[in-house]
Amino acid sequence: MFNTMKSNLKKLFAIVFTVLLVLGFFIYKIISSKTKVQDKNNQGNTQEEVSTKQNILDDNFYSNIILDGKGDIKSEKYVTILSDYSCPWSLKFYNETITDFLKGQNIQKVWLQYDFLVLDEKSSSLLPTEGAYCANEQEKFWEFHKGVFGLKERYDSTEEAFTKANIYQLATDLKINNEQFNKCMDTHKYQQLILMRAEYYLDNIDKLGVPATFLNGKPVRLFIEGENQIVGAIDIVTFTQKITEWLKAN
């Protein structure tokens, strides 16, 4: 009888061991499968983040632009022109493309704003950019913007054009309240904001130059000289075509 019980126990242990072995195998397969899926997802997310970093900026970044725009302020289609007052191509783009676009029908379908790429505190374009922000407080951004480019055309260098005296005189000529404007400028109210925005652009967009156009945060690219490039001073025909195609697709 003892031998029979011993034999039955051995069989029971063998069955239990086999069941545990099989169960352990299935648990291992399930955990292993989930791990692989997770790794794959993580890899996909990383690739997506890299792609996003190279091709598009965060919507919140654009929603925080405080400069006045043109067009339909309620539109969900926003066009951002990244510019630099010291750049001759930014001047050309404004004179030959943007001014004509503002007269066309598409401007009623979008909200167009300017933003600026000022590299550091030593840049000659920092002072007029601060001036544009200060003028914007008095709803004079576009008049001041045009005036700054006018200064650039009148002088041989940006250093001569963008002196403190010239910037303050421009504000006076535009009948901007001097006390408010001067206080805004003297305290450098918007300097850090301007520099931080430039840093954000440089951190998130490869091969960035000015002028550049962004459509809801995504830079406009054209196939030039064998590669996709963020184009500069696009002519009015190409610019309008790009905007029209974008509006139809979105």
C-alpha cells in the first residue's frame, strides 16, 4: 500500500511539474511578445519625434506669437513668415511677394504673421525687432515693419540704418506714443522673448535660413538643386501656388 501511495505521489508531482512547466512557457511567451511590441513602439515613437523635430514646430509655439497679423484672425490656417531685418532677402521677400500677397484673395482665408530670427544680443537686427514688438503694443506693427525695411534701403549698412536714434525717430514719425515706446525699448521688454523664439527655431529646424515660410508650423519646402530645402524669397507666383495647394489640401 505504501508503495502504491508513493507511486501515486510521484505521478502527481510529475503532472504538477509538467503543468507548471507548460504554464511558465506560455507566461514567458506572453511577456516576451509584449516586450517586443513595446520596444517596437518605443522605436517608432523615437523615429516620429526625430521626424517631427526636423519638419514641424509645436502649434502652441505659434499660438503665442503676439505680433499683429493680416487676414482672418479666426482662421485655423496660419502663415508665419520668419524674417531678419538685416537680411537683404527678407527685404526682397517683403517688397516683392508679401506686399502683393496681402492684396490678393487668399489673405482672407489665412492669418499671416511675422516672426523673427535674431541670433544673439550683438545682432544689428535686435534693436529694430524690439522696436517692432514695442510698436505692436500700439497697433503699429505693420507701419513700423515697413518703416524698418525703408531704413535698410536708405543706408549702406544695417549698422548705419538701425541706430537707436533712427529707430526712435521712426516711432515718432509714425505718431507712436513716445513715452510708452521709449519705456518699452529702454527696459528691453521683449528682448528675451525674441532671443528665446530664435533659439527654439534653431533647435527644431535643420538647415534653417531666412526668410522662411511656415504653414501651420510646417516649413514650406521646394525641390532645389537635388534636395528639399526650406526656401527663401519665394516669388509671388510660387508663393501663391503653395498657399492655394495647402488650402485645398487642408
